[in-house]
Amino acid sequence: MRPFDELLAEAESADVTGWGFDWLDGRATEQRPPWGYARLLAACLAQVRSAVDIDTGGGEVVAEAPLLPAMMVVTESWPPNAQRARALLGHRGARVVEVHQDRPLPFPDASFELVTARHPVRPPWAEIARVLTPGGRYVAQHVGPASAFELIEYFLGPLPEHRHERDPAREVADAEHAGLTVESLQTARCRMEFFDIGAIVWILRKCVWWVPGFTVADYRDRLLRLDSQMRRGEPFVAHSTRHLIEARR
């Protein structure tokens, strides 16, 4: 394994825009939920004439779909990600709309047959119901409660008050309160393994809400302890949680 400081420098300078995770190939692994969201999304997009993907990141998951609807829109709040999405999807006729997280979606009522999302920041249930056509569907994979908390709490200490956030049962209730009928809910807990300290630094730079304000300088001692563990052949193990929600207006 390369020297500690070399791994840190590489991870600190690497690109973290978009929602691709190819940089972690060979350095970390994560099990995938059994439902295969990218394949499911592609199948759904092929069956409709209009769709919007919210919080699309760099548009990577939508870009995997072989066929897009005649009206394909994606939304994103972070300008570097929106730029990446335009590069990936613009030539395929998709429109990228930059939005503000706390404002209504900038679309008329009943605009889309399908609303999708992979790991939305906060599902805007009332807005999702509003922009769906009657009979339209919401199909999304959400982050579940206490996802990756083994890693997060390694740096921040115990966070008992946050462990029940993103509860799928509560999200079902919120969706139905907004006027949607939840037709399916599936949950999964997936093993994550990190094999070198660069992978840890990179993921914390990418998922900035995990350890807010993370810097190598502030957490150098903890990073050194993790590095020693990994050099003994012991990966750092955490678990992501995911749930798939399918609902209809």
C-alpha cells in the first residue's frame, strides 16, 4: 500500500462532482439492493412519454437508460452537477433544470407521467404529487435510516437523535398524506468495505453531509488510526440502508 500522505493527497485532489463512484473501484465495495434500481428506472422510462428525475446529481443513472421519453427533464441544485448532467444528457434531448432545494418544483401541475429519484435529499411529497398526472407514478430509491453510520459516528461520535431519520414507514405516511398511494415498499441493508484511507477521504469529500466540515487536518489522528487498521488487512466495514418506494397519484 502506498504511503499515508500520498493516499491523502490523491484523494484530496480527485474530482467529486456528479454521482459516479468509479474512483472507488478497487478501493471500496458496496453491495447493491436486490431490486436493481438502474434497470428498474430504465424500464420505467421506456414506458412513458414524460418524466422528471429529481436531485439527479450528474445525471449518471438516467444516462444508463437506453431509451428516454420524448419529454425528459432532470433537476439539480448544485451547479457543478447540473453542468455534468448537461454534458451527459443534453445530446439526448433531456432538459436540465437548476432548482433550489426549498422552493417548489418549477413545473405546472400534472406535467409528468413519471417522477423518479435516486437518493433525493428530502422528497418533496406535495410537489411530487402536484406535478404527476392523474395515474402517474413515483419510483425512487431512497437512503434509509442510519446509513453508513459506522463511518459517520467513527468521526463524530454517537448520534442517537439522528438514527431514526429517513424512516421508510414515516416516508410512506408522508407520501400518502400528500395524496399518493404507496403501492410497494422494499428495504435493504448493504455491506460497505473501505480498503485504503484515500477511499475514506474521497467519500467524505463527496458526501459532505456525512461529516460536515470534514478536513484531513481536523481528523488526521483518526485517519491515521484507520490507516493502520487497513494496513493490517482489516477493511473498515459500514452498512448502507436503502428503500425502494413505488407510489401512484
